[in-house]
Amino acid sequence: MNGLININDIKNGMTIIYDGKLYLIQSFLHVKPGKGAAFMKVKMRNLRTGANIEETINSSIKVEKAHIDKKKMVYLYNSGSGYVFMDNETYEQIEVPSDKLGDEQKFLIENMEVQLDFYQGDIIGVTLPEKVEYTVVETTEAVKGNTTNNAQKDATLDNGLVVKVPLFISQGEKIIVSTLDGKYSSRA
């Protein structure tokens, strides 16, 4: 059940309906000027378009809190027109169009457990594990004598993703990549 809340009661990570659109609160700042009414500076992301906006909202405004349903699913395969996920409890399969996943699709690997986010029955996004294990399928050899601090080389992973890795990583090794920034984290 959705309900109205005062804009002063928002929190980071909360989903709201503002100006008829669904937003995720990323950050906010309460401002009380010497003269005039207090207001909130709010950074939020439109969950339907992915656009980030910054709004200045009068502190007396009420917004609707949106209820997001979260469901754990397992990624099965890319169908060509979208990505197919399965509920491990009911075995129900759902195909999610590519445009709903955005940058997250490049991190998907078969049998990865993810969380699909629904609003009123519509899929609005996917939440990936923070760190994912991949196998290096191709990488260049380290250049002899290249011992500069943090020297890195490109490595192609088993899902096609290319990341920068330290020189000591070789083909066939398993590594951990952060899905937050797409960067090498550690050996597996």
C-alpha cells in the first residue's frame, strides 16, 4: 500500500512518486535559509528511464511512497530480444527486455542469482550481487620490465566483459569483479 509522506521524512534508497514519476532517492540535503521557507535539495534517479535529476522541493510538500516488490530470480540465458530469469521456487520464467537492464546486462552470467524489482507488476530493474566471479579467457602477457606501480593489462572474461587486471593475472584464472564500477577486485 502506498502512502503520503512529508518530503522531510525521505531516506536514501527510498522509492517515491514525485510529479507522477517513480524515483529512487540517491541523496538529499535539508536547507533552512535565514529568510524564507525551508527546502530539500534531492538527487534522485527515474526508475523507468534511468535519468538522474536534482530537484529543489519545498519542505511542506508531501510525496507518495512507492512500494517496490523484490523477487530473487536466477538468470538463465539471453533470448536475443531480452534476458530470461527463473523463480527458483515456482520455476516461473520471465523475459526482461534489454532496455530494462541497462549496464547491468554486461555483468550477467548463467545461473547468477539476482533480485528483480517490480512496481505494480512492471519490472523496473535488477539488482546484481556486489561482486561476481569470472574466468579470464584471454589476456596479454605482461611486458618484461614493466614494473611501474599498479601496472595493468586488459583481460577478456568468460561473459565477454573486458576489464583491467594486474600483470600477474593469467589466462584461465578466476577473478572477482565489482558490479558497482566494473573493476577488478581480487583473485577468486
